[in-house]
Amino acid sequence: MDRHQSALALVLADQPELPVHCLRPEAAKKAADFFVRRFPGDVLYAVKANPHPVIIDAVYAAGVRSFDVASLPEIELVAGRCPDARLAFMHPVKSRHAIRKAYFDYGVRVFVLDSLDELDKIIKETNGAKDLHLIVRIAVSSDYAQHKLNGKFGAAGHEAVLLLRQARSACEELGVSFHVGSQCMRPEAYRAAMEIVSDLIRQAQVTVDIVDVGGGFPVAYPQLTPPPLTSFIDEIAAAFESMPVLENADLWCEPGRALCAEAGSHVVRVELRKGDALYLNDGAYGALFDAAHDGLIYPARLLRAKKGPRRQLKPFRLYGPTCDSIDSINGPFMLPSDVHEGDYIEFGQTGAYGAALATRFNGFGDYIEAIVDDAPMMSVFGETVEAENVVALRAAKA
């Protein structure tokens, strides 16, 4: 993989025909180091957010020794690169084949579940193993999150109580988990979830060995500034200490976006301009999925060799390369008013779910990958590099 001083240096050197995934492993390492040092428990990297081997290696180098995996390919990936890592199969619904392979071929002992049927599958496919660590996923509110995750998984009420009792009798260690939603903007959401969990454990009258608060730790984007991550960690630590139903339990978390968002940016080329619309060589079916479907506004900057006087910025909407009309992104993205065909644009904070969500619809979906050494365009863990649309959006709010 090529390495460049910056995305601009890459563009000037190569004039790439394809979109480019720019990787910043040092940013992932710095973010992982923050969690390892500050979170008062075990940190499991959520591989789904960015499974690139460079990112896996970076978080491992920072001290992460546990990984939240959701499929056999993710298990194989991490096991091949980090053979001493603990793998936690955190998808609540797994195929029987996947359970067998995970347990017998890869030594996975941690399995999540949210139903009695899934519990039965795990017990049968591991031949009634006595060394299982079973994590019961509890349904909690996603009201404070940008992306809701409470509609598909999680046991609640009497069902959760029964599941906790049944799982307790079938495992070496019993845990509980929940997910407050992606991009959670309020630290108290974790405390509220932990109170729900405490009440269910109390009703079930079981001993719990693990409390997994899941992911949801937020990242800053233009127009989206969450509280400091330390406030989330402090709230979780205080709530954990006040849970009345635990004895010597371990605390876990599963950050994904928070570890890898800054570690990636995405370079695209303008293929055509129509007024305030830019047609790009990547879009909603590619690495800009979250901008199109979740409304995220990425920091953006034009990559040009000639600096000159500062150009006036104006809002642009974006279209991707496919023939589908929903391949569009409203933004707005603030860019120089003279942007034209052949210009390159870099979008920051795409390290989370950017490349991971890209498809090959219409025959698009080929990318170049490169490591770049400059700082992220926005940062929680280091110095912030102001992108053009970040400055403009902040000025408009002032």
C-alpha cells in the first residue's frame, strides 16, 4: 500500500482515477490508547465499524486485546492477525454453523443472545459446553442517539428475566449487554440503561459477572458536537459502582466509531458540476453512505496545489456516480465557489463505516487505498485541523 504525506500529496502525485480510502493508523492507535487508559474496564473493538487490517493492527498496538465480532469472516480476520486476542461473538442471531466453527475452530467462548431459541442453539452447537460466557442483550432506549438501534435486538421485561435465569444455569459466566444507539449524545443515557439492567437482574435473582455497556460513543462532525468522551466514561463508571446487584463483576465496552472515525478520510473527484450540484465518482452506494442515509455532514476540503487568496465558500449538494436518483447527499457541503470538473475533494471522519458499507452497485465500488501521515480533519484525540466547511458552518452559527 502506498504511503503519502497527505491526501493532497497523493492527489498531486497520482491524479487518481478511482476514489481513495485514506488510512491514518496513528489516529486509530491514539483513540484506542485513550479508551484503554481511561475506561475502567475491558475495551472490545467493534470490528464492523472498520475491519481493515491496518486498523486492526493499530488498535491492537494500542493495547486492545478483545474484539467484538459479528460473523465468521470477522472472527477469521482477527484470529489471523491477533492470535492471542479474546473474540466475543456479539451478534444476537447466529447460524448454527457459525456457532460451531467459532467455538471449536477459533476458541470463542463469549456469545451474546436475546432469546431462548438462540440460547438453545448455542448450547446444542457447543455440545453443552461448560465454559461458555453468555451475554444477554437487554432492550433499552435509543432516544438520545442519532442512529436508533432498539428496534431489532434486545430482550425486555419478563422475557429478559426468564432468559437471565436460563442462561445462568448454562454458563460459566453470565453477562448483560445493551446498546444505547450509535452517536449517543447524552452521557446519562448509559446510566438510564444500567438502571433498567439492574432492575431486571434483581427480578431474576441471578449473579452477573459481566456488564457490557456496548458502543454508541460519539464522534464530532460538523453540526454535531457531543460532550467530551470523558463525561461518558465518568457517567458509566459512577453508574456501574452504584449498581446494587453486582459482586466482583467486570465492566466492558465496545467502541467502534469512536476508535476509527478519525482514522479514515475519503478522496473523490468531481465529474461534473450543475449549478450548486456536484457529481462525484463515489456516493450513497459507496463510502459516503452515512452522509446520504444518516444525514451526517463530513468535514470537507478541496485538494488543490495552488493556494492563492481564500476563495468564497458556498453550499453544495452532491450526487454519486450510479444511475439511481437516490444516490444523492443534501449536505450542505461548504466548498469554494469555483469548484469544477476534475477537482478532488477530501471528506474526513469516514474511517467508521465508510469503506465497510460500500457496495458495487452499477459496477462502481473499486477503490484505491493509501496510508497518509497528516492529522485528521477533525479530532477528539489530537489537534483539530479545520476543514473549509467546518469553519463556514461554525461562522454561520455564530
